[in-house]
Amino acid sequence: MTPDTTQTPPTVHEPFARTGRTCRQDSIEEGTSDWALARFALSERSFASYANDPAAEEARRLADKLTADEARRIDAFLAAGVQDSGRLDAVAAAPELTGEDRTWLLDQLRLAWQRLDSLHDAIDRSGSMMTTTYAASSVDYVRWSRRPEALTGRRPAPQQAGA
């Protein structure tokens, strides 16, 4: 297997847990998984993006529903889903792994990431007639969470005709 030479920058989302942001004191989502919280937060961010002040609208919507700890859990969950090619470099440089073992492990990690990306793409591209919740929950993926506007709350500028 040939090494993956494409370098895609890691996606970094705009955090939900921010200094000065108002949060609930007591959870109304007790026992909710990090995946479900992330789905909810990205959905609220999506709805807030239509407001005149998306950041203020997002803060208002989430202040009524999330504690500061839940916001931190969401941020950690979304950050953990980012494929970190820097870690592959660290594995490649590990002195404990030599020759064929290192090559095999790196190839397996690249293949797993490629297949996971393919699955995420399939979930994101699936039509509205298909319920993706079950498939997405089985791999702890939040649909559309890799799209820049889902992560930052800012919608891309509309394309100009003929551009």
C-alpha cells in the first residue's frame, strides 16, 4: 500500500464552551451521550446561523439547554473526531516500532481513516428519505459535522451566477 501523501488540514470547530458564555447550572440532558449532545448543539448552531447575529442567537439557544460541562463534552467529542495526521507521524517515529510492523500499522490506520471518511460521506450524501440516525450513531458520527458552516456557525457566501 502506498503512503497517503495528501495533507488535509484538521477541521477545528468554533467551541461551544467559551469564556463568558451563559450556561445552565443543572442539566436537563442528564445521561445524554456526548454524540447526542453534539448532534443537538450542531443543530442549534445551524438554526442560529439564519439570525441577524448568529453568535448571539446560538448563545441564547444553548444557554437554556446546556451546562458548561456539557458544552466542554461537546467540544471534546467533536475534536476527537478530527483525524490527526500528526499522530501518524508520531507513530512512524516511535522507536519501538520497526520496519514491517511500522509500515503495517500505518497502512492499517490510513485504510481505516479512508473507510471511515467514505462512511461519513455516504451518511452526509444520503437522501432525506433515509433515516441516518442509526447508521451515524453506530460510528458516533454527527451528520454534516465536517462541513465548515456546521462547525463555525457561519454560512458560506452565496455563489455568483456564472462564477
